[in-house]
Amino acid sequence: MRNIVLIIVTILSCSSMKKENFQTMDYVPNQETAIKIAEAIWLPLYGESIYEKKPYKATLIDNNIWRVEGTLDSEKIGGVPIIEIQKKDCKILKVTHTK
């Protein structure tokens, strides 16, 4: 009986939440989160060499898209990984590596 009451309360509280609350929540709220997501995507694609491209720079474009890119030491030749992540739902929009 106690479990049934708990289930009913949970269902009622969830259904009473306004839909716009879910629409305004950002799944990638800050630079740190964007960088962690970028590393998780880059690592299987480009291997551990991505760590040589630190520090990563995360920039928020139009308050909508996080663009994370690696940096390249001026003495080194090569490219950097780049990713674009949608702030509101964590959708990966672009993944590339420059030459």
C-alpha cells in the first residue's frame, strides 16, 4: 500500500510540472560540461593524442551552441579537434579535426 501511494504521488507531481520547465533546461550548462562531452566524443575517434591538444577552449555561440576546440603549441605542426554541441539537448552538431 505504501508503495502504491508513493507511485501515485510521483505520477501526480510529474504530471503537474509545467512543460516549459523541461524546455528551458540546458543539458550543457557550462564550459566544463562541454569540454567533458568533447573529450568523451574525441577519445574513441582520435585516440589519446587529443590530450596533447590541451588546453581546450569552449566558446558559447549565440547562447545556443558550445564550440570546443583544442589548442596547438606554436612549435608543433598539425591540427586540433573541434566539436559543436547544442546547449539545450546535448546534440552533437559537428565533429572534425583540422590538419
